[in-house]
Amino acid sequence: MPKNVAEFQLIGNVGKITRREKVAYVSVAVNNNWREDGEWKSETVWNSVVCFQNVAAQIEAVEKGDLVRVTGTPRESRHGEGADEKYRTELVAQTFSILAKGGGEEK
């Protein structure tokens, strides 16, 4: 078993789905909840998940509004050159499961 692990798990609702030839990008909204001064607060955070061909079959039936569970690994990527070089952290899906369809029906 490896000593060092970087992984993520999201349970949230699907927003935008952008399908390309070899990759799909799925935005997943999750709510962060915390208590401040005795009052519960909530914030919606959108996460962009990168889905390569290894999970293509798992996202075939995914639609906007579906409740999903996504697991995977974060990775750093770099785009551009010189002064235009930009870095970002990508969330790369390993599993993508529909927990409930947008209409609330269990699957």
C-alpha cells in the first residue's frame, strides 16, 4: 500500500457537461456548511471534473441536475508558454456514479 495518497470525493449535483472527442468536463456543485456565531451558513462551490475515456461509459447517462458521487485524483497542469503560462489543479475522475436522477428518482 502506498504511503502517500492524493485523492478526492465529491457528492453533489451536475451543472454543465461539455463533451469532447476524448474527454468530458463536468461541473459538480457541492455545498460547504459551517457554523458561525451559533448560526449555520452554507456556500455552493463548483468543481470542474475531467473525465477521460476510462470513465466515459460511467458518464454516458449523466444529465444536468443529477446527484452524483465522483472519486479521483487531483493533478497539476500547465498551459501556455513564457509570460502566458498558466497553472491549475485538475480533478481527474476515476469513478463517476449517479446516486439520483435530477427528478429525484433513485437509481
